[in-house]
Amino acid sequence: MNSSTNGIKQLMKAEEEAQVIISNARKDKSALLKRARIDAENEAKEYEAIKQREFNEYSRKHLGSHDLFAQGLAKKTKVDIEKIKETAFTNSDAVVEMLIEAVSNVHVEYKK
């Protein structure tokens, strides 16, 4: 019986050792998963920061040129308006005479 008691003790000791190994493996796995999650979050934050910098640079370049384009367009529009005003002013006498003549010389035709 002594040998069977020793065998049972050895089995119990082996089971305890197995439990310790399994417990340590679970702790290691948990630590690895936690570390992987933290690394993934850090990598995502770095990627987001890089993309944000790229977007800011792109916006600065293109929106800046948009402002310059808008300013140039505003200047051109102002020049065009001044040209139209000048043309209207120089031709206003001729236009008035054409209107007076058109109103004064009405041709009425009757169709039967």
C-alpha cells in the first residue's frame, strides 16, 4: 500500500505542478494580449497622427492656393465690372438716342 500511496502522492504532486504551469501560461497569455492591445493602440495613434499631419499639410497647400485663386478672381471681377461701367457710360448717349428713335418711329401695320 505504501507504493500505491506514493503513486497517488506523485499524481497529486504532478497535478499541482500542472495547475501551476497552466496558471502561469494563462497569466503569460493575458499579459501578452494586454501588451499586444497596448501596442496596437499606440500604433493606431501614431498612424492617426501621421495621417493628420499629412491632411494638415495637404489642406495648407491647397486651401492656401484656393485663397489666392479667390483673391485673383475677385480682382478680375472688379476690373471686368469697371470695364462694363465704362462701356455703358461711353455708349449711354447712343443708347438713349436709339431708344428715343425707336419710340418715336412706331410703324403700325394692320393685317386683313
